[in-house]
Amino acid sequence: MRTHIIGARLIDPASGTDQVTDLYLEAGKVAGIGQAPAGYEAERSIDAKGLVAAPGLVDLNAALREPGYSRKGNIDSETRAAAAGGVTSLCCPPLTRPVLDTPAVAELILDRAREAGHTKVFPIGALSKGLAGEQLAELVALRDTGCVAFSNGLASFDSNRTLRRAMEYAATFNLTLVFHAQDASLADGGMAHEGATAGFLGLAGIPESAETVALARDLLLVEQSGVRAHFSQLTSARGAQMIADAQARGLPVTADVALYQLLLTDEALIDFSSLYHVQPPLRTRADRGGLREAVKSGVIGAIASHHQPHEADAKLAPFAATEPGISSVELLLPLALSLVEDGLLDLPTLLARLTAGPARALRLPVGRLAVGAPADLVLFDPAARTRAGEQWLSRGRNSPFIGQDLPGKVRYTLMDGHLTYQA
């Protein structure tokens, strides 16, 4: 459908564009910016005066729970929720049942995503069979099926030799690996940051060194193997500094942070609310400050939701017995805009970390608004407010942000020119 978007403030971080203009969409692409193509006749017009038009958000980690965990969510429900948060492209991790370690599982996810039609889905394949860290999965076959990167999640390789061989193999085929830096032995049994709050509450702690020890090992192996590496879910200021140092040395590494790590600290656990139980854990104010600075400078080039929906029962047990994770993808843009409202980032920089940055990290063909590019965009009102939870599309309501008054409101989300969400 030919769509004319009238009078929006277009912010495209990939090109540095920031201007009030019209956009013309046709055949799933951006056909014109500022001036209509010859002979263009719109079939639909959207009055976007007062709205910001930005590339659709690119979320590097959103668990869709399908196949295998339908009680928590499914591809239709979670991509619908993502569209409500301004997301047009997302990556789903390999922790499914069966694990995403064969082309058949990847094909199932891609087929279901196309049927749902709410967002583009880019699967991240398992690095090892069954995520057991022993034998490599079918990486090339998974790549050919549509997997954009490979990860073992928080499941570690027992043998550094095996991990090194996996990285060398991936480098041979120019594959991107995604690391979640947490040393399993140092984190074993922990559920909160090892510090004053965990000590006061009597919760087993996970030290900062669980991240930094794993990060040091992985960075040394990246340097030796030459593999492209993306470090996901950083939680500590020291970890962010290690990434900065690696980038300064010219290593091919990028990083992301979970949005909730930029908003919350371990002090949120003081009432034992299981809604704040996440892995890796919330850390200190100093860590949050270091992560914010790394996002501002671009050392951390992507902000992701790390959306993990759960059924109600998963969060009803005592804190230590609950499942970790926060459902947050449909609040991704309003929550992120709170960083602008608090003066931590300007709007173009924030949008860069939500669009062009994540797209570059995993080499995705999305995250920009230019003539000829896919017509994936979000139109939002920066002056309006969102009451979190008034409309809730994810199956998981395990979010500590429900009930909060948040800045900004998504009005429209379009993927390939098709309207996938309208407020």
C-alpha cells in the first residue's frame, strides 16, 4: 500500500538525518523522503505532525518462548507485544525446546514469524548441540537457514580448548558469536549481586568477577581467533571498561546492555520482589552509572529489552525459587525515553542505540530510513505519556514497570509498509 506520512520529525541515526519532512512508502520500501516520486498517488495518509518518525526498533534479544514454552508466550503474542513497543526487528535466543540447534527448529520459528506478520524475526542459533558446550551445532546449515549469529547463552563451555576451536571455526566462515559473559562456577547458586543488599537480605551473591573473569577469557580468545564477537547483557562498569579497552586495541567486538540495567539497581530487591529477579543480576549504582556512560559514548552500541515472559506461577514462589527474567519488550520505547527525560541521553543518540547500533552489531539489513530501504518505522509522540499495563499484549505480565507513568507513546508501527500496530 502506498502510504504518505505527513509532517513527521524524521530522525535516522544511520544517516544523521533530523528534519521535519514527509515520507512516501510504496511496495514495502521507502520510495521518497521530502518529495514524492513521479506519479505517486497515496492510498493512505497518516498525519504525523508533532510525531517523531524513526527506524523501527531493533531488539537484539527477545525470548519468544516458541517452540516448547507456550505457557509463557508464543511467537504471535510476543511479536505482537514487540510491535506495540515500536519494534520491527528482533533476534530470538536459542533457548527453546528443542534447542535451536538444527535447521528444522530455525525454519519453524521463521515460518511462524511470517504467519504472525508483526515483526521481522532473526534467530540466533545455538553454538553447541543442546547448548551443552561439548559439540558444535550445525553452524553453516543454521546460517543458510537464516540464523544471523550463534550463542551458548549463559550455558558455558567446560573446556576452553573446545571454546577456542568453536571460535576459530566461526571465524573461518565469518560468523558472529554472541557471548553472555558469566563464569558458571563463580555464579553457581547465586541470585543477586554480591554486595550490601544481598548480604542484608541473606541472598546468595554473584560477584562482579563472574562477569569480568569470563569476559577476560573470551576477549583473549577473540584476539587469538579473530572471530567477530558481540557481548550481550553487560552488567558491570568494569566489564564495560574492558570492552572499551578491547575496542581501542582494534578487536572486532560490540556490546549491548539490557534496558532494565540502565534503570534499576540491586537496591530494588529490598522487598524481595521476584519481579526484579534477573540473570545476570542487577548490580550497584556505580555499575549502572558506568553502563550509562558506556552507552552514551558508544562503547555499548545497543540497548536491548532482554524480554523474558513468564507465566504467573513462575514468579509466585519465594525469591530464590522463582524464575529469572522481566517481560518488557512492549515498553521498550517508553522505558528508553525515560533516559532522555532524565537528561542522560539526547533523543538521536538514544534512537541510534535502539536502531542503527544493534543492526550494525549483528550485520542486520535493517535499522535505517533511507530511499530504497525497507519501510520499517515507528511513529511516536514524544509529548504524550504511556501508562504501562493499560494495554498488555505479552503473555508474561512479570514486569515491575506495570502501573508506571512513562514518557512518550507509540502511535504507529509499520513493517515493510504494513501497519502492525496502531494505538
